[in-house]
Amino acid sequence: MNMSKDYDAGAAKKSPNKSPRHRARELALQGIYQWRVTSGEDAQIEKQIHAEKNLGRYDKELFSKLLRGALSQHADLEALLAPHLDRPLAELSPVEFAVLLLGTFELSQHLEVPYKVVINEAVELAKTFGGTDGHKFVNGVLDKLAPQLRTVEFSGRAS
């Protein structure tokens, strides 16, 4: 039995369940991860990911906006994140860092996406790509950050 054939069949079955927007977030996460680990150039990373085959259906425009935005604003996003972390940014795993940078960018710049959706997507990415309890950490950090960045969504809620 060819294991790679079985693996590919399983991946093909799973892929249609992912929305193009979720897949765009996965690819943006991978680009941010690559940037963090290799210190690569933003445009080159984006071009490389777009050129890959078998990426499945993904929202190309959203992918580009997320990757470019998160990387071009990383210093500001890191400053927003830092007060909500229990350790320095440098000590975060590359996956946690990438998920949190992406989530912070979406919370701060994509107000059309409800904050609960942003947090849920980030948690799902952390579950898929991160360590055992990384999703709990990501959830806790973004949950603290959301009221600061989404004051309009929180203003109608009782404390």
C-alpha cells in the first residue's frame, strides 16, 4: 500500500470543507511563519506561496491583504500584543507568534470581520499548526486584546 497516496486522498477529502477565507488565513500564517523563521522578504514570500501548486481553493485577495498587512505593520502589531503576553515576544514559538500577529492584524484592520470570528479562526489555526495548548494561549491573548481594538463591538455589552 502506498502511504503517500492514502495521505493525499485524506487531504483531498478534507480540503473542500475549508472555506476559501480560512485557507487564505492558513497560507498567510505560513507566510508569516516563514518570514519569522527565515527573515525573508515579504514580496518574495508572497510570490512563492502564490506560485505553489495544489494549494486548494483560497481567497487570493484576502491572503495578500493579510500577509502584506501583518508584515508591513508588524512593529505596531507587536507593540499592541506585548502587554497581553506572559513572556517576551522573542520567546513565543514561531507558530504562536504568526497566529497572534495575524489575529492582531485582523482585529485592528478588518473591522468588517466580527471579533469572535477572528478569535475563532486564530484558535483553529493554532490547533492545526501549533503545540498542544497553544490554542488556549492564543485565545487568552486575543480575548484580552479584542476589547481594546474593537471598542465599538464591546460598547453595547454589559461589563
